[in-house]
Amino acid sequence: MIRTTLLVTFALGCSSNDFGVAGTEDAKTDHPTDVVDTGKATTDTGSFTCANPSHCDSTAPYCCATFELGAGSLPSCPMDKASTRCRADCPTQIPLTCPSPGQVKVCRNAADCATDPANPRCCKIFAGGVIGSVCVSAMVASYAMSCD
């Protein structure tokens, strides 16, 4: 079984040797921490159709990550399920307890968060065993690993 944390690590912005050119994306592991699924296939943990907003078009401009945290204590709750897809809207829902569902906009830089006044910072956060760059509020940014 492929661990969800590995999948989401890529989906939320980390590099991967598996990310191919159009039509060659896959869902395989070629390194212990290197997994991707960009929509040409699915995995047992979810479907990943974007890795950042540049993979989306103007009708659905947000790379929206949805996930479910399992039982535990923040920030160490396991990520049980995750997926990404391009959406026209992606309201941020950052869980404050476990287990809980959540949803965030994936970002590369502050410009990717400019249309969300409540979550204008593109920050690298750690949650559910995953590090990812997502749009967050100023309060959440104060707990982030780093921000753009």
C-alpha cells in the first residue's frame, strides 16, 4: 500500500521524478519518498489531478487539496485520505482537531493566494505527517515553517 503522506507531499508542491510531460504522468514509486498521481491514474488513497495552480485553467483556477486527518493529536494526526483537483472555488477549511476533514488551496507563491483575502499567505506547513505549500491566514502563517 502506498502511504497517503507520500502522495500528498508531492501533491502539495514537493518535487518528484515521476512528474512527466503531458500524457506520461503516472502513479508509481521509484524512490521511497517520491510518489505522484496527476490524474492519469488513481491510487488507493485518492486521485491527484494537479500539483499546483499552473496545472489548472481559467474555468477552475485553484488546485484544491481535500483530505481527512485520522485520530490523533495535532500536528501528528495521520492523513487517512487525500486528493487534489482543479476547482472554480476552494474554501479553506483547516482542521483544528483530529479526526477531521480539511481543504486548502495549493500554492507556489503569494500570487497564487491573492484572490483569497482571508488566506493571502503562501506558506509551507506541516500537518498529518505532510509538508506542503498552501494558502493560509496570517494566524496560521505565524505557525508555518516558512512563507512566501
